[in-house]
Amino acid sequence: MRALPVLVVALLLSAAVGAAGGLGAPAAVERSAARNGSLPALGDPPVAQTDGNDTRLQQISVLDVPAGAVDRSGVDGHYVDLGPSVGLSANATTERLRTLGMVERVQRAETTELRRERLRTALQTLESSVDELDDRQTAAVEGYGQGALTARELLVALVRISIVAEELNDRRTRLEGLAADTRGFDIDRGRLASIGNRLSAFDGPVRAHARSVLDGDADPHRFYVATGSESVVVSAVVGDAYLREAYRGDLRNGAGDTIELEVALDIVADSYPVIWNTTREQTQVFGGGETYPVRIGHSRGDLTAFVDSDARIVYAEHQRHPLATIVADRRLQATGENVHLVVNHTYPGGPVQVQARDPTTGDPVDATVRIKAGPTPPERIGTTGADGTLWTVSPNRQYTVVVEARGENVSTVVGPGDPPRVVMTDRSDDGDGDNGTPTDTALTTTPPPATNLHPR
């Protein structure tokens, strides 16, 4: 068991919870017809990014669909559409009315015994609703993988699920309050914590941004989507941050005894060694039933990892990383007469940095960026702007990046690479379940202060 520098245990009244592999083969460089002569193909050398102490930074592990198990993937732009927006609002209203109906039914009980019975029924119904939410997500994932849903339709379905999860969590809180006001009724707080912990896995940062786009509160955006058996990964570059969500239903057992909070912490530490070995501002472990969310705020972003207490592995994650901390450690370059192109890339669904520079002075060039993946025409992504830099997300296949500026096109072909996947560790011998640790507690650790890491 790892020693925890500082340990604080606090009562969790309501479960409130908000994410190293090999590198691909060298990619060829595609010469632009606008450039005279021939340009030799460039390799794909690693780029050493370091912290302030010249220590080489590593990519942070990500939960991902296994290699070769992706049913379908894509990077698509999603635009404001009144239809989905109205549907999302109606969805939220429907769930809110159900919550109010539950509250009213309990409060109108004529006797204390009837009130207790209705509370028990409401709790059972709530648990069934959470199971149904899991089934809805699995069905949407399968629909996309089989081609029955578009990427946009899958994203809308995921947003709807997050809306329901948010309302079900509010229903859980209301139910807890009603139980506290009911004489002679002791509700299982661990059971309630388990419900809240499970629901939080459906409400991540990518879905939140997608909802803003669909509601018209944010500009149109590009989202990466990939699915496998009961699994989905979504990611996006939003502002100055990279956001990622992954859910591996195939890893989740959905049953099991409670575990020590430190065991859940150890599982996450083993799964995300780069995060564990960097500066950690705060670590929180939320216990309760079958799911243990672990939140880590660290010097390169933040992570919420969801541990299945029976399988003892991470089955879902939410991650956020400022772009300034991203290790885009594969570099491709191409040079035209007037524009020099640099592409620093990572892995499918990961962030890609496109830079346009003057080949002589190195000054930034405002260029139009297009990406071509597969047989479809090149897609306009945006412009590099005044600083000559544009970030986006990578497709799950070989693709071509093209920049257009100063009367010429310069391009390079990029291989997809491999993500630094979370390595699953067999922890079946880590104790024997509940050892007396309360299931409705949150463990928080705050490591000693250390220098933050900032890649150059």
C-alpha cells in the first residue's frame, strides 16, 4: 500500500464527482504541386519536450478502445441545430417532472409506513433508471458502430444521457433529504453514494461542451468519436485545453464488495504513472459500492478515473489538459517557397498542433488549414491565425495536413500513431473486499508542494 503524505477523511453527504504505448511508423511527406523540384521524404522524429529542470516529459496514459477493436471512428464538425437543442430541453424537462413527481408522491403519503414504502420503491426505481442509462449508452454505441447512427447522432445521444444522469443525481439528493425527514427510516448511504458515483461517469467535459454547441451557446466544433464493444471515446480541443472522455463498459463488472479507498488510489496510480509521478495538487477518492471515482488535480491538468470495485480496474475516465502541457512528440515538416509547415502530433483522438512559419525568418504565417482523411474531400479546419498555430484532434487513420498561404499549398502525410494506453493490472489479490472502511467517505490527499512542470 502506498504511503499517503497527508490524509484527510471527510464525510461525503452526497457523492459529487465531476481522465506508454509505441509510436507509429514514419509518415511520408506529400509535396505540394506549387513547389518546384523534389523534396525528400522526412522522417517522423520524436520531439523532446522538457520541464524547467530539463527532464523529458512523457505522454499521459489514456483509457482507450483496445488496438484492433475499434468498430468505427471519425472526426466530425457539429453545428448548431434547433432540432437537437429543442430535444435536449424537452429531455431535461421530462426528467425534472419525474423527479418532482417522486417528491410529491412521497410527501403525500398518508402514513409514515406508506411514506417509508414509497421511499423504498423510489430508491429501487432510481437504481433501475441508472441501469437503463447504461443500457441506453451501450445501444447508442452499438448503433454508431453498426452504421445505424451518425457521429452527430451518437454525440446527441451521449449528451441526452448526461442530462438524464444529472437529473437522476438530483433525484438521488432529493431522496436522501426525504429519507432524513422520515421517522424510523434509515437509508443505505453507501447505496446512495454508489448511485451518485456511477452517474458521474456519464457526465464528462466533452459532453458538456457538446451540449453547449448543440444549444447554440458555443461555436461549431470538431469532435473525435471512436467506439468498440460497449466502449466509447470522445475528445475535443476547446479553447486552450484538450478534453477527453472514455467509457469501457466491457471492463465493468457492475457488482462487488466495497474496497479500501487506498486500494482504489493504488489502482489509479498504477494506471496513470506519469500523472502519479508529477506534481499533484490534490487527490480525492470517493467511496461507495461498485464505483470509486478518483480525482487528481495535477500540474498538467486534471483526471477523474472511475474504478470498478469488483474488477479492480479503471473503466472510465475524464481528462483535461491545457494545450501548453501537451506532449506532441512526433514531428513532421514540409517546406514550400513561402511557407514552412510543422505538424506535431500524438495519437488517434489526441491533439495535433499545426504550425505555419516563414521558411526564412521563422515568423508565424496565417494559413488556412485543411485535413484530408480517406476518400472524402479535404475538410477546412480553420486558420493558424496571428501566432501561426492551430490545434485540432487527430483522426484514427492516416491523414494529410495541408496549409494554404501566400499563393501555395504545403502538405504532409501523418500516420495515426498509437496512444499511451492505460495498462490493466491484475489486482485480484488486493485484499478481500470490505474491511470496515465506510462506503460513504471521501479520502483526500494533498502532496507536499513542488515545482510545476511547464514544457518549453
